[in-house]
Amino acid sequence: MKKLVNLWVILLTLFTAATAQQIKLTDKLPMDPAVKVGKLPNGLTYYIRKNVEPKNRAQLRLVLKAGSILEDENQRGLAHFMEHMNFNGTKNFPKNELVNFLEKSGIQFGADLNAYTSFDETVYMLPVPSDTLEKLDKYLMVLSEWAANATLDPTEIDKERGVVLEESRLRKGAQSRIQEKLYPAIFRGSRYAGRLPIGLDSIIQHAPYASVKKFHQDWYRPNLEAVIAVGDFDPAQVEAIIKKHFGALKNPAKPKARIEYSVPLKGGTEAVVITDKEQPYNMVQLFYMQPEKKEVTANNRRESIMTSLFNSMISQRLRELTQKADPPFQVGMSSYSGFLGNLDALTVVALAKGADVEKALKAVLDENDRAAKFGFTGGELDRAKLSYKTRIEKQVKEKDKTASESFVEELVGCFLNDVVMTEIDYDNKFIGQYLDGIKVEEVNALVKKLITKENRVLALIGSENDKDKLPTVDQLKKWLDNTGNNVTAYVDEKVAASLVEKMPTPGKIVEEHKIAEVGVTELIFENGLKVNLKPTDFKNDEIKFRGVSWGGSSLYSNEDLDNASLGSMVASTSGNGKLKATQLSKYLSGKVANVNAQVGGNSEVISGQSSVKDFETALQMIYNKFTNNVLDAEASKGAIGNQKDFLANMEKTVTPDKMFSDTMQTVMGNYHPRNLPMTSARMEKVNPEKAMQIFKERFANASDFEFTFVGNFDVEKIKPLLATYLGGLPGTLQKETFVDLGITPPIGKITKIIRKGTDDKARVMLAISGSYLPNELEELSISALGDILNIKLTEKLREEEGGVYSPFAMGSTGRVPTPRYTFRVGYGCSPANAEKLIDITLKEIEKIKTNGPEQVDLEKFVAKNKLDYETNLKNNDFWLGSLVERYQNMEKVQLILEEGKLLDQLTVKSLQEVAAKYLTGDDLIKFILLPEEKK
């Protein structure tokens, strides 16, 4: 009896412990315990999380719960303007010294150091080195400067007006005109409709200094701010630094109320038709508005998972429609997500073929109605669940290798939306407890709640050229309420059991070499195929690969060029092996494996990635790309037709940007027939059978391929798989190379002026190119000159002249088909300023050519690239790209470890010599886009 009692005690204890560990749906979601959340006496919130990926790095954010929605009518645009001013003088960093200080630390303005202003928030982003406490202290002090210490010097305000006006100028065009008409409809006449963050030019240009200062005084205050720090540091030390720099910040004596604005749910349906002369295609957007559903409780999380499953299943059905010979739309989308102003929305998008808006809209609506009437099938839900579960499981495997940026962005959302970030182990436990229990009936009931006849906004955005063919608002509403009448239940295909029809005979390894310095093993199989293997521990569940062979479309005649170039699209649209694309998508549910095969101009490349578990699946997909490509005539016809229709739209309504880019492509290729923009007429002539034939030819001989694999694998364990699926490929032992077709830019000084559009804006692109003798130091020097010129033009054209918003300059090199270098400079500006800014640009180039760069700019380049190199050495993508490049160039792969030392060889004098050699200006092409001349 005593033993029986003891048994019951044990069982009761185990049951109590188990139930105590169960997540109850009424529970509030818990914050990740690794996150330290605190609030200072002044109301400033902080989030701190230690994370060691990447090592010695941290991600910092200052988040302000204030954006353009809080502007008074006479302040429209000043929230965004204030964001700019925080980079133009603070208490401890006058004028441009803040940017200067950070760039010297290796933090690049624009690429790393940046900020954005939206309707409800302003966010400042600062990725930094965290190897010393002194550095972290300084960088967190920068955030405190942004939080409260902008000097708002009148001279700097006036200088920045030009920069912000140029940013506004860049946005002008069809999209901005459409937004001005669209937003009042989708924001239902709320305050959001009149508070676009870019604001009004008149206010940016003429706002009194006091107005800028008032916005800063009203809203830049600690009780609306959060500091977020995630990275490789001691959280206690970071917390102490935050208290030191932010603890003394004060709120106004009489703080202005921070009103939470919303988009009203007015019921009914609102519709609008908007056309524009520069809008090349016709698109319908439909929003089913719903009250916002925040994830606060476990039950909220369960509901959120159901909407995610819905999104996955409806997206799969819409993708299947694009596999038809005559797809009803070019793009179709239906997805539920957060919207704006305390709302969520089911958003439906249909991009029509030509002017057939009715067919496109009804096709997407029919799928929604099919789901609402008949629901989803058990098989669809099982696959969606499997994919969701796989995604969470992968995150669990990578939890100690997740980048800090991922955490910091989620924590930004936590502060702005008043929610928590759960830890991944909790997420995994949650789906283990609740995912399988989600029934298809529940998801089907959810669909009916999402698709209603209330709170709908329907917008048709169309081309002015099709105005007479487009429906009216009344017609749109009629279509909206008369869809789904003839839909039938979805029929789910049986999922294939395997990818490979017949297992190949494994090939033998005939050579093996190890390169200990870089941890690479080289294998050569008896079929001639070479494999390079670099096992890493940078990620726990990632393997990346790329296989390359020379040749590409260069081996085919001009007549076969388009068939050769589009063979990749035809093969991809046709699926993999015996599985069509729709069948393949279902087969891959719950698997992490993708393979992409491309026929390029000078090579054919097969690349992709997989999880450790699904590595064999990826190899099977590679094997099929070489041996078993089955043309899906229907899907190929549909894909080619969609491309033709898209190009026809672009030709009918040629936008300024399209004309500009087409001109650059044509001229930079010296009008060579193989370097002209694609046209609908050429697309009409593409033959799917011929395209597939060429694709098969390019992947028929494995002997010519060299594969590189990087990731978490054991060389000995994957050898049998490689022997089967790569060593077992057919090979002739013959090698090919590409044909140099002589496509190079024209020589001499050329100016191309393109006149298109009516907006008062210009685009400038300058190109200097030529031949060079390839070596690493020369290539690094050309890259350095481009980046240094970028720094200089930002100073001159943006900060001093206020004539541009975001200039760019870059120097690039390529060794195939022949070694060529190119320097490019580009920016948008006022048409009246274009020539002046070009003149300043050329003078800056001349200074570098004559005197070399300034020492401080060289130091900024070196600092930035040393930081990048240090991080890249622990990155699979870097190693894959570097190894492939070294092998293609027939260089020692050990040189990858020497790349950091090359930076120390750069001097002002050495760069001046390279600039004098290549920045001659003898072969300078100017492209200038200007508005059409007024008649």
C-alpha cells in the first residue's frame, strides 16, 4: 500500500510539474529573459541584450515615438527635417563633426549610419565596433546627442533645406502624384492622409527657425524615447553608460500631449480610380480593414499563427495560377498583416495584363472567395504547418548564431507597438504545444472573418494611355460584389514522394588536396568535375554552394541570344526533374533547400543553399538540373507571355527612368546588338523548346564545372553524397571557355542628353572606363578611389552646395571577358544645377588625380574596410564569393587571408598614381536626364 501511495505521489508531482510548464492561452507573452528592459526616472525606456554575432560588434538604436503625424499644419515636413538636422550639429559634435567622427571609426554614412522618419516614429541606426568600453561609451553618447542635443544652428538649417528639397525632388513623379490621390482614400480621410513624412516643399524652404526648434522641444524628450543596444558587450556596463548619458535628460515642464491618431473604420466600400501619364501598368489594390490585433497573450500568438498559415496557403494558390499558359494576371497577391493607424488589413493586389483589369481582379478575388466558401484542404494546412515549424526549428538551431541586427529591429517594434519579443525557445515550445492543434475548420472560419463587405478600400492605379479602357468606380464596386459565383472547391494534388527517378551510380574521387591554411579540401571526380569544400561553424544549419562553368550565351549566335538568355527562366518555370513548379513547391514544404541555375553572358552558374538536414535534397535538385529538365510548355508559355506583356506596357508608357537606363545600357555597350534592352517584339520570338534545348546543352557536361561548398558539414560524411549526385553526373572531360565578343564602352568624350518627363528634376550619371592590368592591389586601389570620391562628393555636392540628396561614386573592376575598370558617379538634382554640379564633380576628380586623396579620407576607407573584413572572415557568403573568385582567376586561395594586409599598402601617393593612370577623363561619358522642353 505504501508503494502504491508513493507511486501516486510521484505521478502527481510529475503531472503538476508538466502542467506548470504548459503555456496557457490566457498567459501574457513573456519578454525574452536575455533582454534587460528598464526605464529611467525621466521616462526614457531602454532595452539591452547581449549577443555575440558578429563578434566585437553592436547594434544601437534611438527610437522616438514621434513622426510626421504630430506635425502642426505649418510644420509639415519638419519631423523629417529634424532627423536631418541631428546629423548637422549637436552639443558635442558641431556642424558635420558627428558624421566625421563616425566615419573615422569605420562607420559609413548612409550604408551604416542612417535614420528614417515615418508617420508615427523616427529611428536612428548606428552599427558600431564594441571591442572596448571606451568606444561603446562614445557611441552611446552619440545617441544621447540625437535624443536631446541638436544645436539647430540657423546657418546649418538653411544649408540643409537644399538637401531635403533635393530628397523631395527625387520622389516627384508618377508615384508621388498617385500617392497624393490614393492616401486620402486608403487612410479614410484621417490625419495620416495629410502627413506624408516628406512634407511640403514650401514649408521646408521657408519654415522659420523657431518652427524647427519648436518641433524639437515638443517631441524630442525622454518619455517618448527608447535606447536599444544589442551586441557583444557586458549588459551591466552598457546599462550604466545609458544611465550616465541619458539620466539627466529632461522633459518639458508642460509636455504636449502625444495623441494616438487612428484610421477610422467607416464601414462600406470606398473606391477610387487614379491614372497617370507616367504609370506604365494597371494595378488594383484592395484593402479589407480590421482593428489591429496586437500579440499580447498566448491566444493572440495562436491567432497570429493562423493568419500566417492563411497567408502561406493563399499565396501558394495564387502562385499556381501563374503556371497556366494564359495567367489571369502578371502578379497576384493576398496577404494579411499590420497596416497603419491601429489597423490591420487583408491586402489584395492584382497587376493586370494590359488593360484587362477585370480578369486580374476577379481571379484574385475568386481565390479569396474559394477559400471563404470551401476552405482549405487538410493537405494544404499540413504543408503550411510544416513550413512554419521548419522556420522556427531553424531559428532554434541558429539561436547562438543570430545576427544582432535581427534582435534590434524586433525590439524597435516592441517599443513602438508596446509588445514583447519572446525568446526562440519559447516560440518553439509554443508551436510544439499548439501548432498541431490548429484545425482546418478554424482557419476556414478565420477566412470568413477577414473577407467581408465592410471597411473595404478599392483602388485602381492605371496608365493614362489606357484611360478609356479602364473601369469606372461603379464598375469596380460591381465586380467586387459579384465574384466567386462560379468557383468550385480547390483540388489538391498528391505530393510526389521523391525528386530523383533513378539513383545515379556514384563516381570515384580521383584526386584530393587539402589547403590547411584556409581549411579547404579540393576533390576531383572521375567525370572531371571539381569540388572545393570549406566546412565552417559560422552558422549551425547552413550550407551554401555555387558551381561555375565558362561559356554562357557567348557561344551562341545573335539569333539565338534571347533563347539562350531565357533558357534559365524556362527551366525554372518548368520545375525540377519530373516535378512541375507547383509540385516542387509542395514537395519542398518543410524543407530548406533551393537551387537556381542561370545561363549568363560568359558562364553558366548553379547556386543555392540548404539546411544540414536537407543537403541531399539540394544535391538532388542540382542533379536534375544537369540530367532531367522536362519542359512545362504551359507554364513556359505563360511566363514568356507575362514578360512580353510587361515589356509592352513599358514601351507604351516609357517612363523617364526607363528611357535613361535604356540609353545608358545601349551606349555603354557601344550599340552592340547583344547589349540592347529587351523588347516585347524580341520576347514574342522566344521559342521555349529552343530555350530549353540550349539550357540543357549548357548543363550537359559536368566536366566543365567547378563547385564550391561552404557551411556546416563534415567533409568525410558528405563525400558519398557528392560522389552520388555530382560524381555521378555525365561528363566528357572536355573544357570550354567563353568568347570575347568585344562589347566595351565607346572611347572618347561623349555627352548624352535625354529629355523625358515634365517634373522639374534631372539625373546625372558619369562613367569613366578602360582597360587595366589585373592585380589585387590595383583593384583595391580603384575601389578605394571610388569610395573616397563618394565621401568627397557627399561633402561638396550635399553638405556645401545643398544641391543633391544622395550622391554615389564607385570604382569597380572585372576580369571577364577582358580586364576592365569603370568609375561611376551619379545623383539627382535640379535641371538648373546639373552642369554646375558636373563641373564640381570633375574638379574633385582632378584634385584626386593631381594631389591624391586627403589622408583623412584614406583613413576612413581603411577603417571601414578593416571592420568589414574582420566581420566577413566569419561569414559564409564572403567565403563562398571569395573562393569562387580566386578559383576562377586561377589564384591561390590562401590570398584571401592576406586581403586585410593589402589595406595597409594604400597611401596617398599610391592612390594618386592609380588615379592619374585611370581617371584621365579621356574616355568620359556623361548621361543627363532633363525634363522635356516646353512647347
